[in-house]
Amino acid sequence: MKKILITGGLGFIGYHSIKKWKSANWKVTVVDNASSNAIEKDHEILDNVDLIIQDLNSVNQSKLTNFDLILHLASPVGPVGVLKHAGYMAKKILDDLYWCIDLAKRNDCPLIFVSTSEIFGYRDIKTNLSEDDDKVFHNGYTIRNEYSSAKLLAEIVLTNLSKVDKKLKYQIIRPFNVTGAYQLPDGGFVLPRFVLQAIRNEPLSVYGNGNQKRAFTWVGDIVNGIYLTSLAKENDWNQKWNIGNEKNEKSIEYLANKVVELSGSKSEVVKIDPKELHGKLFDEAPEKIPNSTKIRNTLGWQPTKNIDEVILEVLNFYNALN
């Protein structure tokens, strides 16, 4: 039986990744500090999973042996979630990455690093972003840019290390607006926030004018894309992969109104200034629409859920909890 180590496995994408690799009959080990977990330590998905509750850099690597793959998910995340890491973002992201690189070398196994679509930064006009498009950062030294730049630097580090260490085998994943069941509103994620507000018949709080566009992608499709990169042919390793469903491009205002419609809620949709909620350090994410041609053509990836289906999944998930 093959073995995978998943960092941040108690998180949103972590839950779905455990489910995916277990279904493929892999033995799963999870390392997570349980600081922002989407599932509890007694969740049924963790049956027969080896669980280590520690910060990555405090884990003794000598006990982590015979792994066939490392999936590195652990990271600060979310427009609100990143705020508490101001000034320390690069250190945390890079320290964790180097830990994973060292473990991959010890185990002589490949590493999949989940980066972010925010490495592309700002666009003046709508752009369907391909893997090698320019990275453009505006708005100065914001915490959002600190997060984006730290992830980009991690990508550069991983890429350059592989040039001098030919045994280092990696994939870089850039998810675009991932959402679905088990995503929490805590980090500032918009769909679970709208869904919970709708269920409670509270006003749905749309930031700014609501015209911001997002290409919401079902988490199952994202994880399937990650899985496909792990099966890639030798020439398709040490690559960057944009994974997102451009057909799901919608405005935030559309999303709010659709949540109200599909939930049958009595909620109103209201426009607010997010800085009044989260403080002056909050910064809205720039628009980022994927061009997923590379992973479609190379690995045969296809998204399966449209935006209404994704909304319904999140509605059903939270309705079952209430």
C-alpha cells in the first residue's frame, strides 16, 4: 500500500484530499496543528489515518519514513485569515515549505505544493490567467500582497532548488476560488458566509459594489486535479498547474442573489465596506479568472459542477448541521 503525508489535512481541502487518496487505497498520514481545522480529530474520515497534531517544524522527521508522496496544504489562508500573520507570512510559508522539501528528500518522494492563484496579483482588465502570465502587484505593501508574494517566493524556491538538485520532484498547484462542503466562513470565505446568513435569514453582506468576479471551483474538482498531477508522466513533473473552472465566472452580487434564491431565504442583500468589519488592514482580493487549458489538455482534467450545484452542496452541508 502506498503512503501519502498530507500537511494541513484537517483543513477544508485537506478533508477532501484525505477522502480522495483513501478511496485510491493509499495509507494516509496527516500533520496539522489544528489551528484552523474544518474537521475535528474524531471525524470518521480520519479512521485508519495516522494523525499528528503538531506544528510542522516541531515534528521529528526521522519517524516519518517510507512515504511515496507529500501533499503540502498547510498555510495561512483566506482574506481575513491571513491578517493575523502580518509580518510573519513569508517566514511561516517558507519554513513549512523547507520542512516539506527536507522530508521529501529523506523519503526520496515527490512533493505537491499547493500555492495560490493570488500569485498573479492585479489586472486592469479581465484576463484568463495562464501558468506563465506576468505577476503584477499593486496597492503597496498590503498583507494580501505579503501573502501573495510569500507564496510566489515559495514557488521560486521550489523551482530553483530543483535546478540544482535533480532528484527533487514537485508539482505546483494554483487553485482558483475553491469552495464546497466543509469550507468555513472564518477565514473570510464568501460562499459559506452567504449560506449561513441566508439560513439564519440575516442580511447577506456583499463587500463593496459586488461587481468583483470570481470563477468558483468545486473543491472536488480541485482535488481531482491535484490527484491527476500526482499521476503525471515523467515529463509532466516539475510544472505549474492552474486549476479553476472559468465557466463558473460570476460576480459576488450574483452569488449572493443566487444563494437567497436557492435557499428560499427571506434575507436581503446589502452592500457594506469590509474595512468596517475587519479593520483597515483588510484588502479585497484582485479578480483572477483561470485559463485551465494546460491541465485539461495535458492531464485530461474536467470540472464537473456548475456554480448552482456548488451553492446547493454548501447549502445542504450547513442545513444538515443546523
